[in-house]
Amino acid sequence: MADRPQVVMYATSWCPWCARARRLLQEKGVEFTEIDVEQVEGARQEMRQRSGGRNTVPQIFIGGRHIGGYDDTRALDEKGELDRLLAGEAAGGEAR
């Protein structure tokens, strides 16, 4: 779908939480951009600025909206809100 929001995940190659988030997004059939904060110069600083100062990975953004880390993303999935966000619809509650 052309109007699906862009999904961006800041991650590292070795992080187990990043692997879980990657797997969750892949299981949902989501195309996403992964930015390795250890390989891309300035990526960690950009991630901190976009996420309100969070320094841990993964940090996930859907349509420019900061979702948070794996636990935050999984919680949205369990509430049934992640699919709506990925489809470009507003979620029922404010996610961080």
C-alpha cells in the first residue's frame, strides 16, 4: 500500500531486543528502514534527538511518531493497536 507510514528502527546488529523487534515487524510483513547506530555516523545522536533522549536500542518510529523500544511495540501489538498504526490509522491511546 502506497499510503502506509514509513517505519524506521534504530538498532544494532548484536542486540537481542533489536532481533525481537526485527522479527515482529517481519512477521507483520512490514517494510522498514533499519539504521545501525554503531555503523552510521551520527545515527545514535539523531536517535536520541528524535526519541526524547532515549539511548537504548531498538527505538522504533512509525510515520514519524516515536513508538519506543521492543517492549513498547510489543505492548501495542498485544492491545491490537500496532496493526492500526502500521496501516496509517491512529491508535486508541498515546504510545511512547
